[in-house]
Amino acid sequence: MPFYYQIDSSNEAGRRTAERLVTLRDRLAAEVPPRTLNDTLLLATWNIREFDSAAYGTRLDESFYYIAEIISHFDLVAVQEVREDLEALKRLNRILGGFWKYVVTDVTEGTPGNDERLAYLYDSRKVRFSGLAGEVVIPPKEVKNKKGKLIRYEASDQLYRTPFLVGFNSGWAKFMLCTVHIIYGEDKADNPKRVQEIKLVADFLAERADRESAGRNNLILLGDFNIYGRGDKTMAAITNAGFTVPEVLRDIPATNVGKEKRHYDQIAFKVRAQRLKALSAGVFDFYNVVFTNDDQELYVPDMQPAYDVNSKGKKRNAAGKRTYYRTYWRTHQMSDHLLMWVELGIDFGEEYLRAKAQGD
């Protein structure tokens, strides 16, 4: 449980927050395996929408508490859409407690980059930062003549939002995580630019992971890929590079909160045999507990004036108010993505001893 809740129970909002936190904790305990000291690692990925911007009003205190409560049930969380101002991330970290740490990229420049950062939050009692971190830059292409002699280098295409590659240790496990936020582009399943970006990063990382001497052969690729369906070319770009999606992750629900059920978020593996075995997985739908469909009227004062009148000065009808609350306002309080998680086995002690006993 986060250490630094400061809830004022003298008002309705404070009492509601405390009540919902209790319910949220119960729901998480029912759906997510308990954290262990040495046996397992609970890894998650979550695009927290515009964390943080004032696009639809200030993020409420209770929203920060709910986000912290959710994250505290995991050991290591990759977060996408962290904005230029790090105050929201710092505030979240203060609520979680001093043993929670984060590592974050610089801002991605340019309009497609959207002034975003990528980050990892981790419980330092369980997870250790290896000291290796970097933003992925695709190396230049080698142009050779017919005899195979290098003539020149040509610049390679890059991703609009630079992927973030970081090493971590936990128990017996040593692994690299690479989190991405792939460009969305056109609203269609197999946008060519999206396919290209996924292929670029997956191929590059797979080649690196295949180099045993590099020590990067336990690699997990995760984040917001903006994949519509698991049968799309975007998904094939991951698996064709040699990454696998464990069975426990293949049949879990979609991660977007809109009416279109899309599998935007993914966790894929390229690891050595008998390492980081996926034991269970899921998607946590927090809207079953907080900012529910039935809660709309509770937040009318917080949504004003945009709740009643749109940006063009036109009054919203009941359907418009419902859409504003469900699709825009509450997703800027929590997110338009649900959190995806996987439970990994990290105790390889017995396998190590058996191999040594056989002289390996």
C-alpha cells in the first residue's frame, strides 16, 4: 500500500476517496497475484494518458491516489505518455513511498513526439536498476558495392518517440526491458508507418538479443504499440522478429477503454529457455471501481464549465455530457488505456544447481 495518502475525511470527496481505495485494494487482491519476495516478479505496462496535462482540467488528488494504489500492487511498471513537466511523476513517486524509484527519458522533440517521455517505476526493495539505460537509435545503413566493399553510410529511419531500453535485476533474473509508444497515425489497423516503426525496433532489439556476448539475451519488449488486433501486420512485425507472446497473454482482454476493443498494449519476450517464465497475466479494469459509469453526477462540479458547454459554445445534451465524462474527462483523470500485467517466475536457483551438479 502507498505510504503517503493525505485524505481529508471532513468532506464528501475525501470520504469517497477512502471508500474507493478500500474497494480498489480488494479488487486488485482478487485479480492480481500477491507480490512475493524471491519467487515471482509482477511486471506491468500502462499508458497513463497525458501524465500530466490540464487538457481537461486538473487531475484530482483522488486520481493520483488511485493510480498509486494500482501501481503499488506490482514490482515494476513501464509508463508511457509522461509529459515534459515531471511534477506529476514526482508526486506519484512521493505517494508510493521512498523505496519506489523511477528512471525516465528526456522529452522527445517534434510534433509527433508530443513532448512525451517514457519511464519505469520500480520498488527498489525487490528490483534493482542495473545501471544500463539508453534510448534506442537505429544505426545507419551500410551501402556496399557489388564486391561487398563499404561505400558509404546512409541515415536510417528513426522512431518518432525514442524507445527506452533499461536493465534490471530481481532475484535470479537479469533482464532488459524496452518500452515503446508507437506512432498512432491514420485510424486504421495496419497503418504503414506504425508497421514500420514496430518492425524497426523489434528487428533491432532481436539482433542485439541474439548476441550472447552482449549479455542482453533476456529481453522484454512492452508498451503501447497501438495494435488493433492480434492478427494484424503490426503484431506480426513483433513475432516475425523472433519475439513471442506467452500463452497466458494471448487471450486476455483488450486494453483500450473505448467501445472498440483494441489490443493497443503488448508484452513480448525474447529470453533464454527456462528464464522469466510467464505464470499468469491480465488486464486490470479500474473503471469497474473508480470513476465508474454511474459516478458521472458526482463529478459535475469538477467538470465545469466544459461539461455543460462545448468548446464552440454549444450546450451539451444528456448524450453529449455522458460522452464528455466517459470518453474525455475521466480518461484524463486515469487513462484511456487499461493496465496490462504479467507474473514472471524469477527463482532459477534449482535449475542452476542441477546444471552445476551435471558439470554444466
